[in-house]
Amino acid sequence: MTQHFHCGRFVLNAERPLIMGIVNLTDDSFSGDGLRGDTGAAIAHARRLIEEGAQILDLGAESSRPGAAPVSAQQEIDRLLPVIEALRDCGTALSIDTVKPEVMRLALNAGADMINDINALRAPGALELVAASKAGVCLMHMQGDPRTMQDAPHYADIVTEVAEFLGERVAAAEAAGIALNRIAVDPGFGFGKSLEHNIELLRRLDELVVPGLPLLVGMSRKSMLGLITGRPAHERVHAGIAAHVLAVERGARIVRVHDVAATRDALAIVQAVEDY
């Protein structure tokens, strides 16, 4: 079955893995790539990611790293809208990484094609807002919230519990009027999960694959890679490539990464072998 992901103005073929490039407008990024609301730098970085092979750009203005403090909706809006407006006609789908319905609404009105919500549209009004648009959406699993999620995460069976949560959120989205071909799901590596939980999730990732629902994963530069390799965030490119190749081999169809060119090359090798 051909897997098409309807994402605002775009219909993306998710039969082959799609690369989502990260454009981070925050002050306190864990990975050191925060652009601190610099509109010009964000636009230039986004265009560079497109040249490197990104098929989706993920724009975010609030950090979700462990322990991160929330920022106001107005601050998010002030940082995001000029970048969305500048990139609206870039020919690449624009995703907005936010949990706030008021930010979602203005971003969609400005030309965004997708909402990437770590809270899985649980904020009041979020489901209805996205349903009324043509936007794609990614629903992510998170235990707790960014301020507390790494305190003491616990699961009886992480894969079963993540699958159940994502199934419930997909059902809620569909009931609100969001077509299944507009929905992707994300198991939320690093969001309320220990290293052991993350490894188990990656090892059994194929158990989360649901036909017709693209599975999105994001492990780029995350602490799980640092705990394994001992390297700081800016030196985790190779570990991230390995993790995302393993994820794609287990059924992931969208990979959210900082290092687009390196990821593109690695996935090109995987695809060449599969196509041979």
C-alpha cells in the first residue's frame, strides 16, 4: 500500500523515509543549535537544510529539553511568524513544534503545513483547531512534562504503554475530524524515558508500526546517544546516524534530525540496498 502523508499544501510519499530538518529558535537548546530568535539566521539555516535534502522543516521556539522552563505564547509567536512568512513559498512543508493552540492557530494562518505536538493535541481546543485545517499532525508520547519527565520514568512494558497511548490519541484525533492520512505518530525518545527505556523502544520499534500512519522518530544529538558514546551533543552525529538507520530498518518513515546531509547520505545507502 502506498503511504501518503497529507500535510497542508503537500502530499508526501512516506514509502521512502522522509527527512525533517530542525530549525531551533530557542535560547536554551540542549544541542547547542538554538538560534535565539534570530530571524535571519533561522531563514538561512532553513534554506541550507532544504539544499541538504530536508523534505520537512520543523520550526520550534520553545525548548522541550528535560527541565526546560515554558515560554509565553507571545514569545513563540514573535519568533515563529516572521520565519514562517519568509519560508512560506520555499517549496518545502513547514512543521511547527508547539503545544499551544494559540500558536498553532496563528502559525497555520501564516502558512504552516503541519503541527508537531509533543503533547499530542491534549491542550483544550487543540484537536478542534487542527481538525478545522488541512494540516498534518504528529502526535507524540511523553510521560510527564519537560520540567519533570526525567525525574523517575517508570513503565511495566514501555512498548505496550506507548502503543496504547498513541492509539488513544489517534482515535481522539480521528473522532475530532482529522483524517488518518493527516496523522503521524512519534514514540518520544527521551521524553520521560531512561536510557534502558529508549534502547528497548528502538529495539522493538517495529511493534509500533501501524499501516498508513507514518512513524516519526527523533534521536538526533539526544542524551541517550551521549550516555552510550560518552560524547557531547555536538559530537553525536555518527551515533545519530546509526540510531536513525536502525529506526528506518524497523519501520520509521520520518526522521527528525539536525544533521540533514549526513542523514540523507546514510539513508541513500539503505535505500540502494533495498532497491537492488
